[in-house]
Amino acid sequence: MAIARGYAATDASQPLAPFTFERREPRDDDVVIDIQYCGVCHSDIHQARNEWGNSTFPMVPGHEIVGIVRAVGSKVTKFKRGDRVGVGCFVDSCTTCATRDLDLEHYMPGLVVTYNGVEADGKTPTQGGYSDHIVVKEGYVLSIPANLPLDAAAPLLCAGITLYSPLRHWKAGPGKKVAIVGMGGLGHMGVKLAHAMGAEVTVLSQSLSKKEDGLKLGADHYYATNDPQTFEKLAGNFDLIICTVGTEIDWNAYLNLLKVDGDFVVVGIPEKPVPVHAFSLVPARRSISGSMIGSIKETQEMLDFCGEHGIVSEIETIRMEEVNAAYERVLKSDVRYRFVIDMASIKA
């Protein structure tokens, strides 16, 4: 076993603090990665503070991981020492059922998440990317395009794929009107990706405070949802709406902005149930759906797409010891648009 240094939550009520733990010795099919950067996802906060009720401690968060390959096992063929790689939200999955063949392994019960989970042996806790290195099976390691800076590419491993997957699945592209609800860490990636796919992109944000950013990043239109006239003006306007916000908003108001056969897709997760009225759906054959990250194949496709179009996240880089302050700033929406931890700064 190799000793890893990181930052961990030891209790839901305590700030993250330096933590040492053991990583497994690499097996024949493993890749050992020296972590250079790790993005800070809002779900890190939810889980470190047990807001979803399923947290186990001690917990090393982080599933937006990029780094350099240090070593590979004898059966590894896709990667070599020195390669630029990434690890996203899961590190193992079922490899036998039919769902795997459909590249939907991220929706299977056997999914092994990158942290706050248990490895395939059923007992070893998984620990994430707020650490100096990680050991991952080859099939769950991703290649980072050479033209993308590693720090700004880190959030692509969660925020990027979380928006790319529904945009692809619901066929965003030329001739489609797409609205992104929320202009935060997820939403700004949706704007960039939908624009690169050729869709007409509208941002629906609580206020106009980030309008200049939204238009610069690729939005064609930007509306404030605190203005009631927005919902009157845009009624029946969109083919696809992707909701990135994790607070309780009136989904019915947004459903009424869809055309006939339009789709409202939820990627942000509110803590409490959100009521939906049948009359928001039935008269126009509208649908409401959810979407969660993407398969390994789709995530690599997303990274390659971002490489082709020069797409990365807008980031603020922080030192490891600043992570607790960063959490508080995320909760205040005081970041444009994603924090990324520089692991060169780690102390343990």
C-alpha cells in the first residue's frame, strides 16, 4: 500500500483538514496518476456535509481529477508514463450486463463512484481527488487533449460531461432553441457546449448580473427570471431547456416555455421535491427528464469535442488550504465559474 496525502472531511460538521491514507498497490490493469489539479464540484459540498444523507467518513472529496501518469500495470495498453489524463465521477462499474454494451454504465447499480463509495471488493472506501495521487483501472482513465490546459480542463470531468450528455442526447444543434437555466459552474459549460454544437442559446438567470459573461461565452440571448415578463415573452419558445440550478424553483413556469414536444431536463438536484402540475405537460406533449454525467465513452467524446473547439471551464485556481473558504464562496455564488485546486500546494 502507498501512503497518499490529501484533505478530508472527518465529520459532516467539521471543515476539511489534512489527511493521510492508503492507496492500493497498482494491479496489472491499473494506472497510477500524480494529480495536478482537482475541480471543486457543488456535490463535493453536499457530500462532505452529508446533505444527501449517504456520507461516510473520513471522506476525501473530488471527482474532477487531472494529472500525469506516473506508472502503469503490465496489462495496460492505452496509457504510458507521462501521459496527460483525467478521472471523473466513477472508477469502476459492472462489466457483464447488457447495459454496459449500450455505454450506459453510469446508470447501473454496480457503479463505483470516485469517492464516498466502496470499491468492487465491497469493503474498501473510495477516496477522491483532493489528494496527491490516485490509482485507477485503465478502463476508467481518460485522455486529456494536448491543447487543453490541465487546470481549466479539470471541471470538464463533471461539469462538462453533465451538460454535454443531455445536449447530445436531446440533439442540440443547428435549428434548435436551447435554454440553460442558471449561469454557474454547470450553466456556463452548457452555454459553451450548446453554442459549439450550433444551437441558438438562451440563458435564463435570476438576474442580469452575468449577462456580459453569458454573451461572451456564446449565448445568443440572456433573460432575467426575476422579471415576470420573461415568462410571458418566451412562452412556447424552446425545444430544450436544461436546468442546472440546485434550488427549489417553479419548474412549471419553465415547462411553459417549451414548444410542443419540448423537453425539460434536470441536472441540478434540489434538496427538496419540486411539484409538477399535469397541465404544464399535457397540453403540449412536453416531457420532463433527468440526466447524470455520462459513460466513459461519452466522456472521452466530450473531451475530444472540447479539444476540437478549444473549450475549457472558466476557473479560479486555489491552494489546497483554501478549500473551506472556497466552499463558502460556492454557496454564495461567489466564483466565476469553477474553483480548481492546485495540488502542488497540498500539505499534510
